Amino acid sequence: MGQEGGRAAWAFGGQVGGQGVSYGPVEVATTPATVHVRDSKHTAGPRLAVAPAAWADFVTYASGS
């Protein structure tokens, strides 16, 4: 992840889901101020943008740690 030429570089994030439900693969791109998430199958579609601290909290929660 990180930036390429001033633009966020998208990285494949794997599958997200719970209880056997797959929501499909997602991609994540980071900038110093924002973490962006998008559907890797629909890259032109809607995107989620959150603060890095909120993303870290989500990842901790989702991993069950």
C-alpha cells in the first residue's frame, strides 16, 4: 500500500465476511489521513473512506483480537 506518484496505490485485501458469508474481495488504499476501501470487482463503484484510527479499530474488531 502507500502512494504512487501522489496517488494512493490500491492493494488487494482478500475476502471479507462472517458466518460463512463471503462479500467478495476488497481493495484498500492508504494516505496519511484516510484509508479507502473499494470492491475489487467494481472499482468504479462506491468507496468507503475512513480515518486510519477507525480502520485500525475495525481491523482489530474484525480479526477477533
